[in-house]
Amino acid sequence: MGVQRCLLWLHMYAFPDHNAKLLVSLYHDFCLTVIEQMQVAKNNGLLYDENANTEQKGGPQVISVVHTKAEELNHKIVVPPNGFDVLVSEWMGYCLLYESMLSSVIYARDHFLKPGGAILPDTATILGAGFGRGGTSLPFWENVYGFDMSCIGKEVTGSSARFPVVDVLDSKDVVTDTAVLHYFDLATMKESEMDFTASLELRLPESGAAAVAGVTWCHGIVLWFDTGFTDRFCKDKPVVLSTSPFSTPTHWSQTIFTFEEPIAITNEKSVVGSSASVGSAECPAGTIRSRISIVRASEHRSIDISIETTGISSDGRKRSWPAQIFNL
């Protein structure tokens, strides 16, 4: 995860006329980035040294680099309670919450940020969609340097149904509309809200260039996240950082969850009286509903994800598949 793993947040204290009195850069894990940042601050006369006298201070010296956790910051430096104006953090991990430092950010917000202070980003949203055959490794195994190795591909795909895959999914392999799974308001949320259960309802696009006639096979669900720097705190230029497969790829990629078996989906009416199972080619689903739970795992910074999937035909018949459990 590189720098994301190291960087916890950056916060500023009391900067009237846009001049910071103290800017604290806080890291949990010690890494090269910490050393580099300290050296840059020192070389430019900005590294804060509370022990230096006035004659020794050659510049504004407003940057303090601290190697600690938010929960232990008071043990390292004197921090005024709720005295910081801005809290900036790049805390996000794969699928938003894997290896995330969100709990520490919430702690910093509640203990160090002044009432009405800005937290950036201030929103985060997990979104998802269904993906097709191209989102699996099946096409690769059908032609490996001219050899048909699809029998191996089926085994590999079966393994993928037990383990999430972090990779960049080509937008052309997304076969359903995008749906919102969960939304976080980082200015107000509680730590307990990091664990949640929500549902995605996936359907084929009904119009536009993405609309598809007939039956489409959905091989699983891909999740990604957007973080917002909204006009609540960024009135001049609000912006969204997106890790969507429709956006420029990032190091977060997307998180891919493969079904045990693909599900047929269509926009067309089901055949009334059909005895075929919902989700089959003879009776494709009109909607795929997935109930998804994401909770913090016992292993530090890991998350457990369960997906319960139900196919619903246009005439209301349902078929449910066994829950799939993933660990990330």
C-alpha cells in the first residue's frame, strides 16, 4: 500500500490569515516517507523544535512530524483539546476499509478537531456493480499461447469464489448499472458504523449505449469507493476522488468478488409458468439483490465480507444462493 500505509493524517492548528501556527504530520508506521518529510521540513527551516531558542529558529518552523498513533499523540507532544482547525487524512484502503486508519481518524476528530472544524475528505461512499465474463480469468485460459486450458480456468475461477481479488477491472466488463452500497459522513459518523450490512440491487442498463438485449451473464460483484471533498468544507472547488472502473486507475484498484456460479440476467419479461430456476438461461433474473456485510476482522486491519445473493425474476419468483464469506 506504500505511502497510504504510512500516512495517517495531517492537521493544522490556528492559522489566522492562512498562516499556520502549527502543522502536525502524524504517522503510525515508521517508513522512508517519515524521514524524507522531516528532512524536507528541516532543509526549508520549517521543522518545529520546541527546545530551540529564538536565536536558533531561522524560520517559521511550523511543521512537527510525529511518529505515533492518534490515540497516543498526547504522550508525544502537547496537544490542545479540540484545538485543530483542519484534519486531512489519506486513510483509505482496498474496498475502502481494508487496512484503513478510519478509527484513528475518528478518534482524532473527536479529541483534536475544534467544533465546526474541517475534516478532509468529509464523505466516503462504497459503490458496486455486476461484472461479466471478462472480469474473470476464463478468457485467458481459453487461449494460453494457442493452447486451450479452460479446464484449469474453471478451477482458478472456483478459487476466486473464495478469495477477493484486488485488481483493475476494465469498464467494458461491467454489465449492470452502478448502485450505492453504503455512505459514510466522516464529520459525524461513529466508529461502530464502520461495521455495516447493506444491500445492492443490480439491473442491466435499460437505455443508452450500455443497454443490452437478451441474456447477460453476471459472474460476480465489483466494489470500489469514492471520497468527497464537498462544498461543506471546500466551497471554492469541491472534488471527488473516485476509484471507479470508469475513472483513471489508482493504486486502490477495485475489489472483485466472484459468484460460485454465474447468474443470467435480462431486461426482458420472464416466461410465465416456466419451471426453470431463476438465474438460468431459461429463466434469467431481472434483478440481482446482494446483501453484503463488511465488518472488522479479528486480524488487525483486515475485514470480513459476507455476500448473500438472490435472483428475482420479472414475475417475482426468487432463488437464493448460499452465502459466500471472504476475508480481505
